[in-house]
Amino acid sequence: MAWDLPDPFVIELVVEPSAIDEYDHANNGEYLRWIERVSWAHSDALGLTLERYRELDRGMAVHRHELDYLAPAFEGDRLVLATWIIADDSRLTLTRRFQLVRPVDGRTLLKARTRFACIELSSGRPRRLPEEYRRIYGEAAVAD
């Protein structure tokens, strides 16, 4: 796979019938759900599970999404979605990049970026990243 950055965290997807909209391709909202899915899967793989977030009363909430839709996905398409942590300010935010590829033709369907802010789950207020988050996410970060 020709990834934009090295060493991605990757999940495989199949475009289900429920993802298809009135234009007979995957609805743009589905891409956002896939981005959320790969973000959670990557965090889980790094050891920062939802349970751990709750124990620390800290979570990473979306501050900004940027999605560039480059080509449509269709029912039954097998896709591969990659993510990378590309920025971690070690205080409040981290940024992920995403690339969605259809392996059968090598076409990139989506490039995206999401900026997350650390919040206290019990209040919803911005809070500093816990040391554990800084260490784990920082070690996983790649240069953009």
C-alpha cells in the first residue's frame, strides 16, 4: 500500500448496504464513523481504552475535522483505513491524520485530519493531558 506516512495503524472495512445513500455510494457521514472507529481502535491498541479514559476522568474530544473526499466508495468495496498521530503538544491537544484506500485499484478515497482536545469527562472542561497520555501518544507520533 502506498501510504502518505510510514508505519500506519490500519483497519479493514467493507462498505455495508446501510452505508449507501441516495447517490448509490457511501454517504459522507459514514466516512466520519470510520474515522472514529479507527481512532478508537488505535487508542485501544496503544492501551488507552475507554475504560482507562474513564478511570483517569480524561478523554480526547474532537475539536476540528477536515475531510477531503477524493473518490466514492460503493457497496461491497473492501477498504483499508490508516491513521497516524502527527502532532502532540504535550499539553492539551493531539492531531491525527487518516487515509482511506481501496486496495483493489490502489485509489485513495479520503484524506482527513482531526484535532482532539483533552477534556475532563465529568465536567466537559478542557484539561491538560495526563502524563500517561503524553507518553503513549507521544511515542506513537510520526512526523507529518
